[in-house]
Amino acid sequence: MDLVLTSHRYRERELIEELKGLGDFRRTAFKDVIRGEVEDLEVFLGELGKRHVFALSRVVPIEKCFELSPDHVVEKTQRSCEAPS
């Protein structure tokens, strides 16, 4: 499962260190935002509860992702929001 995590201000490196062994986590181009991948969300959340992860602000599971380009932003956004058939 893909995740977006946010750290408390200026603590993204510390957060990545605190999350070692729980999945694959890396910095993004956005300040205090980390992208991650874990095998099992429930197991990951359970492990977070057992650790002292002080740098973590939020965890957001990613259900669906898609790339946007200025030429196709409206079309791709509409398609991604449609209910599956």
C-alpha cells in the first residue's frame, strides 16, 4: 500500500529514520512530505502504535494515483473520480 506521510516542521529526515524497518520511505520535493510503501497497512499502523514516532504528523493511505499534465488535467481528474464499472 502506498502512503503519504507528513512530519512535524523540519523533521522529515528524523521521521524517515524513525520509520526504518517498517517499509520503504523517501523524501519528496515537498517540505515535510514523505512518500512510503508498506506491505500491510494494518500491520504498519499497529507497529506505529508500539514505537515512539515523535516526528510523525499524519499518515494518508493512497488508494489511487495518476499523473497530471497541464494538457490533460481536467480529463484525467474526471476519469479518476468516476465510479468503476
